[in-house]
Amino acid sequence: MTVLCFHLNNPDPYFNLATEEYLLKNFEEDIFMLWSSESSIVVGKHQNALAEINHRYVKEKNIKVARRLSGGGTVFHDPGNLNFTFMRKVEKIEEVNYKIFLQPVKEALEKLGLEITSSKRDDLVLDGKKISGNAQHVFRKRVLHHGTLLFNSQLKRLKKALKVDLSRFEDKAVQSNRSEVTNIADYLQNPMNVDEFSNFMFKTIAQSFPDYQYTELTDKDKAAVQVLRDEKYCQWDWIYGYSPKYKYRNTVKFSGGELKVMLQIVKGKIDQSEWEGNISGELAFKLTELLRGKSHALEALEPSFQIMKEELQREGLQVDELLDQLL
């Protein structure tokens, strides 16, 4: 069967993720796609987005947060990271196999003189360090397999963006396994930039298929992908609201003492909350009522607390300090 090969040139992570879903559900051909995005964090379908990111750092650095169609752990995208996607019709469950999809990627990297191995979780490993994380999604009889390739990604930024205190979250969501990572560029015998690497990987992997065809999205395809991007992938309800139900617990220390807080979150919104400590029963009741139904997000909580700023200050609480401990 002909393999359609797409080399996308769009830095928008929401558009790229929407392209994957569109091609998976609207094409019958096998597909290979290579793409990259601007700085963004992409969580797995079944993850608690807020529990996977350092939201203050992400907001400060204007890093986008997205959710993909497949499961697995959280990954960091930036222009120094490539993403590959394979789609194939399968007849047997044995064909939904990480090693089958990763083989052409591994062989392409080995042509650059790199010694590539696989971890127990089917990550690609170089010098004992992870260079590629992978995940899969099955739609009817079509399987989507995609992964990352750290070429010259900003690894310090990656670590800061994914640093979070998981002890505050109580849920059944899939949690990421943090691994030591490295960049492919540091091991190349003959240096190349990310564009050269991207072109090499695209051409080499595409030509590994007996019958390949270079192709591009048509205007009709792009319009359909844009709708999916706008109506799903960049929406708060998909990125955060799709997170499994969870509880958030923390202790707020302030001038009047301590305040233990529990927030129960359903579909990204505060379903109920408990406030125990050195505040009046009246304030605790008002906070419970005020936050019910609000999104567990800075942009939703900050204006709510500003409404009660004077009441909070009378009991020794500052809005900024409270916000800092509730996310």
C-alpha cells in the first residue's frame, strides 16, 4: 500500500495535533508525518494536565499547553524537537507494536552513526539517556503511533516546565515517568542544524517504504483541520476539562496561622471545597460558595479572590499568597 508522507511546516501545536486526528479518521492510506511545534507542553489523553506542568513557569514563558489523542506521559515540544507520526491499518493486535513503528526511525538514526537502543517502555535511548518518547492510539482498525526526537531542545527549559509537586494531587490519572534526557545533536559525528536533520529524517524514513508518495494537505484539508483545531484542540474543556476527577490538597501558611484546603475537581471545575484552620466559619462558607463551579485555573480564581480581597485581608490572608498555594 502507498504511504502518504507529509512534512508539515506549521509551528502551531494545536493545528499539528488536529492534523493527526483528521488524517487518522478521514484517510484510508498508511501515513508518515514529520512535524515540529513552538514551545509547548503536550499531555497524554488520560492525564491531569495541571498535575503535569509547572503552571507558573509555563505562564511566565508563554509556553502553550495542549492535550493529544493518545495516552502516555507528558512531553515538551520546541523548535529543537521533531515529532514523527505513523498511521496504519491493522488486522491483528500484534501489529499494534511499538517496535514495528520505531524500526525505520531507529535505522535512520543509525545511518548518522548513532548507537540507538530501546528502553523497557519502548523509548529510544542514546548513551543511556532518552531521546524519544512514544505513544499510540487506535481508531477502529487504524493505529496512530507518534513520538518525539530531541535534537537540540532546550533541556533546562523542559525540566523547569515539567517540574511539579505531585504530593498535592490525589487522582487516578496516568502520571508521567521522568527520565534523564539528552539531545541527538551532541552525539553527531558530522554536525547539522535542526532543518538539515529534519530533512534527512523525512527523506530517509519515507524512502524506507517500498511505495511512498510525498504529499501535502490540500486547502480543503487545511480548512477542516483548522475547524478541529479551533473547536477542540485549543479549547480549555479539552486541555484541562478532560482531566480525570481529582482532589487538590495543600496547607496555606499566613500571618494568622495555617489553613488546610481541599478542592475536589470534576471536569476541570471546582465541585466542592473544604477550608479548615485559623479563619472564621463565615469566611470558610463564603469561599466554598464563591469557588463552586469555577475552573481550577489562575485566570478563574484570581478575579474571584479579588472580590473578597478586603474580607481576606481582615483575617490575615493575601490574595497572591492564597492563589500561590491553590495551583
